[in-house]
Amino acid sequence: GDSVTQMEGPVTLSEEAFLTINCTYTATGYPSLFWYVQYPGEGLQLLLKATKADDKGSNKGFEATYRKETTSFHLEKGSVQVSDSAVYFCALSGNQFYFGTGTSLTVIP
Amino acid sequence: EAGVAQSPRYKIIEKRQSVAFWCNPISGHATLYWYQQILGQGPKLLIQFQNNGVVDDSQLPKDRFSAERLKGVDSTLKIQPAKLEDSAVYLCASMLEPGASYNEQFFGPGTRLTVL
């Protein structure tokens, strides 16, 4: 069945460091891919999405490219800020919505 | 535009008791989802409604969990009786277009359930 495998955390970075959170997927067909973010005490929010191969989703300085050949959708940001501290979830939409286990990011000043 | 509303935000009960959660989706959203998010894990889909009909409830533990969306708007999820392993955050989400995989799900703040 469809699934999402996400890099385990927690991840701790200094402000302005480069961020990569790995996400790979298994799916039949052509799913859409998403990154959701959950800030402390808040609900899940869509961060970015890509609906087909080679699409790049971007938002708030974050980017992810839908790579069909490597079945990946890694999240990147060139320079993280303290306000980026949150839990990040990779997800795919196939027959159902499937979420990864989440990666906790803490950015220290 | 108002977001997805959920209540209560927190609930503490003893095992074998009953509990109910309420969700009001974004106005006009036909699709409604209930997820269970256990600490340290990603959300797991419990049930998906399309208007007032059930699309997918394959992962809903039907011996103790039930959900309804009688008028195709707000929804209630019930657990009866609760077990310790039901301690989790219960998330409600809604989506505008039915069956469109590229559409965004909008999530409510969740209800944190603790079963003692």
C-alpha cells in the first residue's frame, strides 16, 4: 500500500543554518505530495505541495521538489529562523491521505 | 473565512468512560476527515465523509468508535468505552472539492484526549 517514510528527529539547528528533512514515498499511481507544519499548540497547516513529477513547491523560504525517479520529496530551507521551530510532516494523497511520523525541528539563536 | 472548529480542546476521562468530540468544517467543504494522532506519530485517518456519507472507515475501530455527519455539515466522533491506548489528539480536517487529490486539507486545532 501507499506509505511515507520521513527522516527521524529531533533536529536542532542554529539560526541561519541550512535545513534538509528527507521524505520518501511508496505509491501506486501518481500521488500529490505535501509538507505540513505544526507549530507548538496549533493545528496542522499546509506548508507547500506538488501535484506532479518535477514540480517544485515553495513557501516561506521552504522548497521541495517532487522526484519521481527517487520517489522523494525532501524539504529544504537555506537559512532557518527561530520561528521555524515546529514539527514537519510529509504526506501523500493517493487513495487516502498518508502522513509521515513527523520531524521535530528546533532552531536555536 | 473561519477555519475548522473543534471542541473540546482538552478532555480527561477514565478508562471505560465515553467521550464525544465535535467538529464544524469550513463552510461549503463537502469532505470531512477525522484523524487520530498519537504522541510521536503522524496523523492516522479514522474516517472520511463526503457530505453525509462515509467514504472510508477502514481504520476506524468500530467496536468502540463511531462517527456521524447527519446533515453533511458538522460531525461528531464518539468513543465508547475508552481505553488507555485511545489517548491521542483527534484532528478534524475538511476539504472543498470531493475526491480531488491535489486539494488542501484544512485542519482544526484538535482535541487532546487523555484516558487514565
